[in-house]
Amino acid sequence: MFWGGINELSKNLSTVTTTTTGTEIDYFQTIKDRLDHYLGELNRQSGVEDPAAIIGPAFARMCEHDDNVHVVMAGARMFNLAVGGVKAYLESVEIV
């Protein structure tokens, strides 16, 4: 259900973006690629206790601002907010 919702939202964003800009963007593939990248970083640096300490710098590198502490902090914060959102969703769903 969770990934189905993400897929549906991504399709809608992709359709609107393509219609308004004329440029085709596959948001679901972008999300998947980013998730794969972040999971790779987490696996590569498995000894770190706080995942945000890995995700923040990885986000900054992807933005080509790896030496900017504000971008690192923004990446870490977005990660923490996303994990909190997933946690809230999972707590609200009854698994049968």
C-alpha cells in the first residue's frame, strides 16, 4: 500500500510536470534512484549509529555542496522528517 501510494503520487507529479514544462520526468524512478543511493551509503558506512549523519552529507554531495553545513543539515532534517512520516503511516495502518 505504501509504495502504491508513492507510485500514484509520482505518476501525478510526472504528468503535471510533463504537461506544464514539456520535459518528461519520471519522479518514481528518481525516488527509487535516490533511495538506492542513500541505502548504498548506509551500507558502506554501517558503523555509524545515526543514519542522518550519513544521509545529510550524502544529500549535500548529490547537490554538489558537500562543504556547505546548511545543505548537510537540510539533508539530515529531510531524512528525519521522512522517517517520521513513514513511522506515523506504519503506526496508522493495521496489518492483517
